[in-house]
Amino acid sequence: MRNIVYVARAAVLVAAFSMLAACASIVEGTDQSITVNSDPSGAKCELIRDGQTIAVVNPTPGTVQVDKSKKHIAVHCEKADHEKAAGALASSFEGMTFGNILFGGIVGVAVDASSGAMNKYPPSIIVTLPPVSFPTVSARDTYYARLIAGVRDDTDKAVKKLVSECGAPSSDDCKAEAKLLETSRDARVVELESMRDRAKIGS
């Protein structure tokens, strides 16, 4: 009789574990769609993660399905008569494991962590590809001034968001992340200035 009880309990546990694992996939999902666009449109963009191309959009705009992961995705785009350009899709914590706490418990969270379902990417990205030539110097300078101003503005917003989300804005981790954002901004500005300087004027 005792053996029968043990077998019954084991069967219940197996069924429960199977159900909880399924719940993790239902609540979070292990893949997602990402829309890739470019300015101008009509570019070929490769999504690269961990050194491997995982999806291609050709031409933009287009939507692809990718597996979720803790690793970031680089988006490399190219188009005739334009500079090659790249963007990044940062993987972030989904923050929606609440459903798994209700339905999947510790098992659900464990399944999500191993599958990457806890993480997500932004739903879309736009990569700007500057033209290699401009009709006038003024047109070139105006174009790049707008791009550089956009980079500075986006960085300022990102830093403010970071500071607002930091439990202690003066903490070393918060300062380090803010510094990384500013370093990335400076590198991008230098890159844009280099593109501006080598852009051709006239036909």
C-alpha cells in the first residue's frame, strides 16, 4: 500500500513539473518578433548574436522572429551609396516573471532562466545610414549636425533614466554605467564626424 502511495505521489509530481514547465513557456515565450527599419529604407540588415547571423532583413523594413537570450544583438546594415551603419538590440530582464510566480513557481522561473524567456529585446530598431555624398557643404553639415544632436539627446535621456532607476544614484555601479553611456556617446560622435569629413560634395 505504501509503494502505491509513493508511485501516486511521483506521478503527481511528474505531472505538476510538466505543467509548470509548460506554463513558463506560455507565460513568457522563448521567442519574439523584432521589426528592423532603416533611414533610408531598402537596406540589407543582418542581426548578429554571439558572432553568428541569426536573421536577415532584406530589404528594410521587415520583421523577424528571434529566440530570446541574455546576449545582445548587433544589427549591421548596408545600402548602395550609403555608409555602412550598425545598431544594437540590448537584452533586458523581462520583468514579467510575476505570471510564473503565480503559475510556475520556482520551476517556472528556472525554466525561463535557462530558456532565455526572462529576457527580451526592444520590439523595433531604426538604423540610420548616412549618404556618401551631398549636393553642398551646407547640406552635409546640417545632416550630420542633426545626427550628432540626436546622439547627445538620446544619451542624456538614457543617463537620466538610469539615475532615476538606480536605488542610489551615487553608487559605483550607477556611475560606471553612466560613464559607459557617455563613452559610447563620445565614440559615436567621433564616428559621425569622421563620416562627415569623408563625405563627397557634389555629383
